[in-house]
Amino acid sequence: MHIMKTLAEFVKEKRKEADLTQEEFAERAGVALTVIRKIEQGKENLNLEKANQVLKMFGHELAPLNSKELNQKQKKAE
């Protein structure tokens, strides 16, 4: 799934910019190491709450979108 790959790349890039190991980052984000590994590996079976806990470290958040909202956002971006 494309969005998961983007999430994986974003988190990994931001973690490396902060010069943190996966273990250090997990501790600072308050999540288990396995959560960071799942995100960075692009796993699709993520807990939204845990993913958001990680993303809040960078001032971001995921929210569910229906396909209509997603299409509208993509058209605005073009």
C-alpha cells in the first residue's frame, strides 16, 4: 500500500535526522520497539493510536479518510 510506504519512509527519515536508534526513538515516543519496527517496515496492521503517538513526535497525525475525501485532497494538491 502506497501510503504505508510513505509513512515508513517519513518516520525512518525523521528518526535518523534526530540521530536516534529505533530503541531510543521508541522509548522517547512511549511505544514498544516493535511498533517502530512495524512502521518502518511498512506493515499494514498498525494500531492507529500507536502510529499517532509516534507521529506526534514530529507534529503530525494520521486520520481515517473515506475515498471521497482522499480524492478531493488529491485534486487540490494537483
